[in-house]
Amino acid sequence: MPKQKSTARSLSTAGLLAATSLVLALSGCATYDVTAPADARADASAAEGKSTDGKATENGTAGGDAHVDCAKAKCVALTFDAGPSENTDRLLDILKKEKVHATFFMLGKNHVAKRPAEVKRIDAEGHELANHTWSHQILTEIEPDAAKRELSRLQDAVRKITGKTPQLMRPPQGRTDGEVSKISKDLGLAQVLWSVTAKDYQTNDSALITKRVLEQTERDGIILLHDIYQGTVPAVPGILKELKKRGYTVVTVSQLLSPAKPEPGMVYRPE
């Protein structure tokens, strides 16, 4: 998660959609808007005067269960960063068996560029295509033009492979600021952070990964995992089994937000 702290929060008001949000002010930097998925969803529902059916919208978004309504269901979004990798096909087999859809925040270099077949399969099986930059550079530490290339290059690669353009991005290490938000807005990308991390980059112990996820998961949360690490994919069946036992409906990020549509430049962070 980013180190910056919220300094102001606007009141949630029906009709303002996801723009009604937290406002983060960075020392010496421009502000950027943040909202929780539940707040974005509630505002959109009030504005539209109706609930969502959870269907896919457009471009890189995906549906999953066409009838899920996270205003009523106990939802949690499942996301995977930094793939695809040699583990992705096995992960997709598990998700298919469990009838679960996830959001994949993919890297370009050594991943999308080398594994287009896995990218096609992620899309074909109803998962959500999302952007984790081309080479995992920290966007707040590079020049704006370089940050834009990190994002746009991945956009172009995914579009070339699938014909779809991601609408969501996750900044490496969750580090964003006003400039990154502006670039994201220009590229049509909403930013997605998380509330649950197994820190699976620190361990290959699948039991520990499972324990960490289950201890942190709450309704309307976003789970961060990495399909590039050897201990993560073996943990997924147990995680899904226990989440379902606890009454959770596992969804994509766009389903969690629906009926709100991802707003370019906005930072979505669970409370």
C-alpha cells in the first residue's frame, strides 16, 4: 500500500459517482482522488436508481457470475499481479474448476510479451485483463513520459493479443501520486490498490499464504496475490474453499465496483 496518508475525505453524496471520494494530498505534490469500492458502488446505484446485474461492460472488463450484486452479496475481489508465468495455466485450471473469475494485473516484459497464449486464455475464460506496467518501474520515481510509456506499452500489447484494452491498472508497490493519476486518466485507466496481501513474495509456504489471506479478508476487500511465485497457486484451492465456506462471493474488481464503472485516474482502495 502507498505510504501517503489521507488528509481529507469528502462526504459520500448520491449522484457524484466515484468522484465522491477520499482526497489524498501528497507533500509538495498534486492531490488525487481515492474512493472505496463500496462507496463507488453505492453512489452509482443511487444515481442510477437501480442495482447492477454484474455483467461485463467493455474493453478489458470481465463479468464472471452474471447475476452477482455486491450490494447484497458478501463480495471480495481476487487479483493476481506480475504474470502471466509458467504457473498461470495451472491457476486458470483451478479457477475454472471452482467457477471463479479474477482480475490479472499483468506485466509486459518477460510476461505478456513472452506468453501471449496465456493472455488469450485469461481473456477467453472470462477473467479481467489489467495493467501492472511494462517492466515494474516505480511510477512515482521516473519521469512522466517514462511512466506513460510503462503503462501505454502494456495497453498496446494486450490490445494486440486480445483486441481489448485494460481499464484498470495497479501501480507497482501501490505507489501513486497526482502525476501518475493524471497519466492514468489520460490513458483511460483506473488505479486499483488492495486490502489483503499474503506477502507471497516473501515465502513459498502455501499454508502461510492461505492463513494470511484468510486473516485479512473482509467484505468488499481486494486480495493481492502473485501467480509468479511457487507457493501461491497451490494455496488458491484452500483459499477459495474457505472463503466460500465463510459466505464470500469471489468476483473481479469491475464486478466489485458495479454498477459504478472504473473511473480513469481514480484510485480504488478498500477501507
